[in-house]
Amino acid sequence: MKYKTGPMKIRTKIISLVLLNFLLVLGLFIATLSVIMVHREYDETGQNALAIAKTVAGLPEVIKAFNEPDPSHKIQPIAENIREKTGAKFIVVSNMSLIR
């Protein structure tokens, strides 16, 4: 079977350009949506971490523990409990002198 190879019909050109335009707009839409979703997830994770940090810093047990000779002995179980409940990968507790 032989196919005709000649100039493209105007209808074929228009359909091809419309399809190409549609695919380009769809690609840009998906890329923009992906960037927005990643940015929102990043912000949400940061806000979550900040809330956990403020909560841990305000606990009276943590504040009292830094006045003791071995604060990690009391702080570690508290931090581990909070880490498990919140799903955080880690929690670091330190004082203003950066002693953990």
C-alpha cells in the first residue's frame, strides 16, 4: 500500500497547531500547579516545626531541666515522646548557650 505524500491540508495543519497549543498550555498548568503544591507543603512543614519548637520550649519540665547538672536525662524522654506523637524525624532541644 502506498500513501500519498504531498502538502499537508489546511485542516490537518490547524488541528496539529490546536493540539500542540493545548498540550503546551496543559504542560504549563501542570508545572505551575506542581510548584504551588511544593511551596505550600514546604511552608506547612516549616509552620509545623515552629509550632513544635514553641511547644517544647514552653514546657516547664524542659525549663527546669536546664537548671540541673544533667538536663538531657530529663529532656530526652520528653523530646522522644513528642517526636513520636508528632511524626517529626528529630527534635533538638538547646538553651541560649547552645547546650543541647
